[in-house]
Amino acid sequence: MSGRLVLLRHGQSYGNVERRLDTRPPGTALTPLGRDQARVFASGCARPAMLVHSVAIRASETAAVIGAQLGLPAHECAGIHEVQVGELENRNDEEAVAEFNAIYDRWQRGELDVRLPGGETGNDVLDRYVPVLTDLRMRYLDNDDWAGDIVVVSHGAAIRLTCAVLAGVDGAFVLDNHLGNAESVVLAPITDGRWSCLRWGTRTPPFYPEQYESGAGPVIHVVRSSTDPMG
């Protein structure tokens, strides 16, 4: 097998600027900065063998910018859209963001059956997202004749949850390390259908929570609103 999955968070959207829980497709478009972020990503990466994106506008626009710069077609793929927040959709108040963060925290600590109000459980997200990555692996990355990476333009919360589960990345590390716009997680297929995480944003293995690295002892995650709740 030859090639990796590069799971890229879309460029900055207008929903991100407004700090909204903008999860229901098609969602908001890219800002001018978001388009610039996509161009910077394209200029700094080797030309992938394939480029796919979710059904959301911000993902398709990110992929279109990358594809135009690299001379590569972009393909829409169902199932890899953002975590669906249900009743919290389009809210940006502190209470809503804190509620989302609290439930996402529980998912990363293994409570995948907890449901967002009127939205998805962690298992719901994995049940639609993981088969897409498995299909890409079986059709392409596991093929001895295949060469090159597959860039998957998707969404921060969904990427972090899926990659943590597939590659066994510590949930406390995931909670400490959000993905900025146009940052990526890189997965490589290894034996027995498993995945190895080669890079998480700017970080490389081993992936330890920040507190472990500083010697501060066990992680105590404080649930709080961030400027970018979906990152």
C-alpha cells in the first residue's frame, strides 16, 4: 500500500467568524481569509492523488480552491459532514457552546452513546463517517498499484472524533488540541485494518495531553466556550 489520508478541516467560514454552531449542510460559505488558507495549504503540499470533500459549502469551496491550484478535480462525498448539533444549531451563546463542549468531552472520554439535544451521538457520527474512510482505504490505499495521498476536506469536530477512535489517539490530547482552519490530521493504513496517526495539526507522535508533557499530572479538562467551538 502507498499513500495516506489527509483529513483537512475547511478554511475559515462566516459561521466560524460568528462562532456559531453551524453544522447542518449546506451551511455558510468561506470568508476571503478561508480561501487564502486553502491556497496556502495547496501551495505547501505535494499534489495528492485524489481530492474529496463533504456536502457542506465551506468544504466544497475549500476543495475547489485547492483543486484549481493543483489542477485536480474535487469529488463530493456523503457521510463526512460535521457533527450534527440538533437543537443547538446556529447558536453562538455561551450556554450552547458550553453544552456542546461538555458532550463532546464525554465522547472523547468514551461515552459515545451520549446524544446532543435533538442531534447525533458520537456513535452516530462514527457510523456514517468511518465507512467512508474504510471504502477509500479498500478501493485505493490498500491497492498495491495506488500511489499518492487522498485529501479529505471535512470538519473539525468530526475529524477529531473519528481519527481519535481509528488511530487510538488519547482523548485528553484531542481535547487539548483543536484543529485550526485548514489544519489536518494525517492517517496511514497499517496492518489488520488499523490506522496510524502520523500528524495532528502541527504535532507529531507521541500524542500526549499538554499536562502530561509539562509534568502537571492527570488531565482535568475544563469545559469552557472557545472562540471556535467546532475546531
